[in-house]
Amino acid sequence: MDPFSLGYLAAGLGAGLCVLGAALGIGRLAGAALEGSARQPEAAGDIRTTMIIAAALIEGATFFGLIVCILMAIK
């Protein structure tokens, strides 16, 4: 097998795992935020703000992982 094709395979698998992990993390985050808002409706604004900040951090880490995978495929 060509060594270059293994790099593409690794990059593809890595990108898939990054996106899957981010989707699971944001899904769990949103579920917990909705449950917290249902239990404490008066704190819904604070919970939503915290959820958006945490989701942005997850997205940033995912973007970093995808960039690493792209660089692995290019090199």
C-alpha cells in the first residue's frame, strides 16, 4: 500500500472522529442545559449564555483538530 494513501486514511478517520466527538459533546451540553432550564426557569438566560460559551470552545477545539488532519493529509 502506498504510504501517501495511509496518510489520507488517517486524516479522514481523524477528521471523522473530531466531528463525531464534537457532535456528541454539544449534544450532551444542550441536553443538560435544557434540563437545567426546565428545573430552574429563572436561570435560563445564564444557562444559555454558559452553554453558548462552552459550545464555542468545543467548536474551536474541533476546528483545531480538523486543521491538524488537513495538514496531515497535505504533508
